[in-house]
Amino acid sequence: MKTVIIDDEKQIREGLKILVNNIPDLEVVGEAENIEEGEQLINSLSPDLVLLDIQLKQNTGFHLLDKIPNKNFHLIFITAYNEYAIKAFKYNAFDYLLKPIDPEELEGTINRLREQKNIQAEQLIQASKKNNDLKRLVVKTTEQIYILPLDEIVRCEADLGYTHFHMSSGKRILSSKTLKEYNSLLPDETFIRIHQSHLVNLKYITSYNKKGHVQLQNNMEIPVSVRKRSMVADLLK
């Protein structure tokens, strides 16, 4: 992965270069100390990974990200401040590492990033081939990354631009991706979009009443949109 480092402290940049270059398949291809240099660096090199400091002299790394419309790279924040963590993940950061950077922690983060990339690539290939053998789904939240077995997902529920995953264990997981995105990934032989806000695992549907609701194994009732009712009725015959 082509990696760029953006930090206003030369000593930090030098230390990070050593750490990154010691990780297999990673290479530092550029560095910057301020927003202007960072923007130019990202636009000219199209990196795969950006290690970005929160505080950049009088500005922040968030100001830099606001200047880049197409963020086609993975992002890891590096900072001495832990109070920006929630905001960092709103910028779709993969991780948030506190200075001084622990080499093992950095390598662990990179390994998790590789694993996610591999699984997502597998999902995209399978989705493009309409492959219904997909067994697990990567779901990223503001706190961590989950790898969810499909047969444990009861339903997915839209909430504006977010999606709530309701698991068979009773756990709820909130993802910043839309229900539409997950609908394109999940196999349509197992998951059906019964409503604009609900994607349901057929395995957990116990009944359907003609008033327009399906009942799940946990006794919860989910509405079925009018235009989907005949489809649901046919599937559950």
C-alpha cells in the first residue's frame, strides 16, 4: 500500500517512516507538514493509506479532509489528543492511534485493515456475480469492525443514512452505510427488502398476515410495503 504521512512534527514523521517501512507491503511514498502540502500530496500521488495528524499547526487534519472531495484512500489518524475520536470516525477513519505510536499497535491496525480489504473484495466479487454463497459480512462502526455471520442477522433497519443490524443474540449494531448498500451485498435468496426501511432474513420470519406485517421469531412485527405484499406472500407459501 502506498502510504503518505502528514504531521507537522519532523521527528514524528521520521519515526513513522521507519515503522511503516518495516511492515511488509507498505511503502512511504511522501510526507507533508501542513494542509497545503498534504492536499497536493494526496492529489498527486493517490495513496492507498494516509496517516494523518489531528493538529496541523493552526489547523486540523479535518480541514484537510474537507478539501478532498474524493477520499479514495484508507485513513488512520495519529494524534496526542483522545477527545477527537468520535469526530475522526465520522470522517470514516479506519483507526485512531495515540502518540507515541506503539509499533505493535500500528502493525495490528494494518493487519486488520488488510483483513477488511480482503473480505470486502470477496464480498464485491460475490455480489457482482450474484453469488448467494456469501457467509459473512464486514460491518464497521465508530468503535470497531464486526464480521457478522449472515445466518445470525435477523434484520437490517434503515435510520436516515445509517443501518441498524439486529442480531439473533439481541445485539444491535449501528453502521454508517445505507440500507441500499447492504441490500446490494446480501444474497437476495436469503434477505428480502420488504419495506424501504426493512431488510429481513427469511430464516427468521414465522408468519405473514394480510394486513401487511411479517412476524419474526422474537414476536416482533415488521410492516410490509403495499407493493411488496404479493411478493412476500408468494415467498412464504
